[in-house]
Amino acid sequence: MDTTKITERGVEASDVRHTALLIIGSGAAGMCAAVAARRASERSGKSCSITLLERNARPGTKIRISGGGKCNVTHRGTPAELLEKGYLRPNEKRFLRPAFYSFANTDLLDLLRSRGVETEERADGKVFPLSGDASSVVVAFEELLRESSVRQLFSCRVRSVKRQGKQFLVTTAAGASFTADVVILATGGVSWSRTGTTGDGLAIARALGHSIKDSSAALAPLFTVKPPPAILSGVALRSVSLVASAGGRSVERRGDLLFTHRGFSGPAALSLSRDIGELATIFGSASLFVDLFPEQSAAELEEKFLFQARKSGAQMVRKYLQSCPIAPLRGAFALAVHGTLPTALLPFIMRQAALENDVTWSVLVREKRLSLLAVLKRFPLGSIREVPLDQGEVSAGGVSLAEVNPKTMQSRIVPKLFLCGELLDYAGEIGGFNLQAAFSTGWIAGTHAIDS
Ligand SMILES: Cc1cc2nc3c(=O)[nH]c(=O)nc-3n(C[C@H](O)[C@H](O)[C@H](O)COP(=O)(O)OP(=O)(O)OC[C@H]3O[C@@H](n4cnc5c(N)ncnc54)[C@H](O)[C@@H]3O)c2cc1C
């Protein structure tokens, strides 16, 4: 079996090597494409050389840091459910549908299991390797690549890809050249640039004639003009509703929210960051609010307050709020664990509502009660200063989906060029949807690259 793992130092600048299929980028999409290509070539009986070029010294750098080093590799559910839960936009859903059906989460888990990686499904649907170690996923793919006789070249940064007659001429930063019959671009997005994703693939795709949608942040923390008070840094709100408004438009997401020293993070902030970034770009900024009791209308909350006032007039309002669950135990969230308002936040709520810290129900007149209700339903968190692109778990934007065939991942502009993974103009939700999208699009790119 031809198992070559060499570094670019071993390639003379004057060497021009030929390979049938050349894949650029050894992340989830590129590695999966290489394995799928070998399987397709074996099925069709065509022997072909497959080469994988990676600028880092080893494969799968982003997989290794995914899910805090535990790698949330995919999500439970049918392909249709994944497309729905992944917060994908309508055109992204349409584009990813064939890939999610061709190489589903179950196919990915079977592939991993075949190399000894067992996985576990969490109550929220996220799937992780049982070992709790993201690198086990990379090790499994390394083994699959070895078995697939894929030549891997590391520390090899591709600079340009040009069409030269019926072939591609691929040149690296160190001056080495390759010719290839078919090229798969799998260079990822542009966030976490220190992992190797600096947008090289986007420049290459643009030079080949593709339109590129500007990159923007997704699954990123939110930085506010005035950072939250230091005392709140690290405080978490469970199952609240985060709202961002600008220019008469607003976007909203339910989930946990974390105060940080620069703004906000946690699932609700990360999940809404793409929409917030867009609002802030269009309108110059956006205002953030949190509905601290998202499952109760102001009228329902007021009813509870009036009941409490009748029952325990001498009780301090602050004490009651401290023990009042954020959401009542009913409806769709009945099984979820609900928190109460963090003690550290209460003085800020009282101040915002212009109430004394020790005010009791018996002296809370209607006007003050309404002021408190207004603050609880729309507590201001400040204005957005930045949604930092580089700190996003993914980046939105990339190669226009309209220019790529969703059934094959082949370019509609350049024959025999395939594109897959985060390089494409989609961005999914936290929960394993982005890795699944990279694996699925990589798989069909590799499969169809052999038939092209
Ligand atoms: C901190 C963090 C945590 C995350 N956690 C999760 C998670 O738990 N679950 C989930 O689903 N998603 C998660 N993601 C997102 C997920 O990791 C990515 O969406 C996914 O890895 C993208 O795969 P890809 O193959 O398209 O790109 P990448 O994995 O980024 O791979 C692209 C590869 O191309 C290489 N490359 C780039 N340019 C060149 C060049 N010029 N020449 C040669 N090689 C090049 C890069 O070095 C890189 O190795 C996380 C991301 C981050 C940053």
C-alpha cells in the first residue's frame, strides 16, 4: 500500500508532480473527501492517485479544538431534523439537503465506529466521542487516510491554483508545483486564523472566477461599547431570551447567556451573533436586551406579583426575585432545568427600575410595579461594539452557493473543481451542525470528484 507522509522540505522547487486528485486542506471536509474519493475509485475500479496538501504540520487542527477539545462531532436526528435545528438560512438548507442525506450523521458515526471511536449522545442531542477526546476523531481519519493510500503533504501552503489546458497547476508558497486532473478546495473559513484558516481558499476561488460573499462573524462572543460591570463577569443567566434591536428591526434567541469582561457569550449570544453582526453592520450598532422571564407575559408576571403582595406584603421584592424561577415548569421547557435570577444581578435590576434595594411588596405602588416589570422583560445590556470575526467558532460568508452544484459540490464555473466545507457560504448553529456539514459536503465532493 502506498502510504506517503512527507513534508514540503522534501520537494524540490523545480519538481512538478502529477496527481489525479489533489485536495487542499486537511480538515474535516478535506479528510472526508479523500476517504470518499478512494472508496469511489475502488467501487469504479479506477486506480487514481490522491494527494492531500495541508499548510499545518498535522491534520485536523480545528477538529482537535472543537467542542472545547471534546469535539461535538454531530447532532442526533434525521437529516431533515438537522437541517431544521441547525438554524440554517433557507438557501443554506436547500444547498446542504443533498449532502446531509447522502452522508448522514449515522454514516459519519458508522465510519468513526469502524475505527474504534464510540460516541455518546447527550440529552440535548449533541454527539461526542465517548473518550471525551477530540483527537480520537483525527486519529480515526488518519488511519482511514493511510488505508486509502492518500499521499499527505504537510507544512505545505498552497498559493495558487490555475487552469492549464485540461489540468490544474497548483503552486505552493515554497515554490513547489503539482499538476492535477481534479482539485478539491477544502480550506475552511476565516475565523480562528491561527489554526491555518486565513482565507487562502477564498482568494484562490475568486481568482478562478468564483463570487465570494464577504466573511462575517458567526458563533462569536459579543463585545459591548461599555463592558458589563466587573462584578457580573462570569455570571450566567439560564434559559433567557436575548434580543438585539436596530433600525426598527430585532432578532431574538432563547438560551443561556454569560456575562464576560468584554460583553456577552454563552449559547444565546453565540447563536445570535451572526444576526446581530449583520444588524450592526447595516445600522452602525445594535442595542442588546434580555427578557429575564421569556415564558411569561408582563401581565402573567404582574398577576404573580400581585398574588405575592397579598400573601407576603412584608417580603422584600428582591428576596422574592432571587427565588422566583425564570420559567414556570410547564410547556415545551418543562423538563429543562431553570435557574433563578443571579444574586449579583439583582441590585442592577432594582437600580434600573428606580427601586430601593429593600423595597417590600406592601409599598410597591402600581407605577413602580410596572417599572419593575418593564425592566424584567427588557433589561438593557448595552450597545454592540464588535462581533469579533476571528473569535467565531465559524465564519459566515464564503464561496457563493449558487455557483456550486449541491448534489456533487462541483463548481458551476470551473469544471473539475470541487469545493466543500466551511469555505462555502453557510454557517450553522452550535451543536455539531458545522462539523456534520463539513463531513457531508466533503464526502460528496470526494465521491463525485472521481466520477468527473
Ligand atoms: C474553537 C472552535 C470550536 C468548534 N467546535 C465545534 C463543535 O464542537 N462542533 C462543530 O460542529 N463545529 C465546531 N466548530 C466548527 C468546526 O470546527 C468547523 O466548521 C469545521 O472544522 C470546518 O471544517 P473544514 O474542513 O471546512 O475546515 P477546517 O477544519 O478549518 O480545515 C481547513 C484546513 O485547510 C488548511 N488550509 C487553509 N489554507 C490552506 C492552504 N493555502 N494550503 C494548504 N492548506 C490550507 C487549514 O490549515 C485547515 O487545516 C468549532 C470551531 C472552533 C474554531
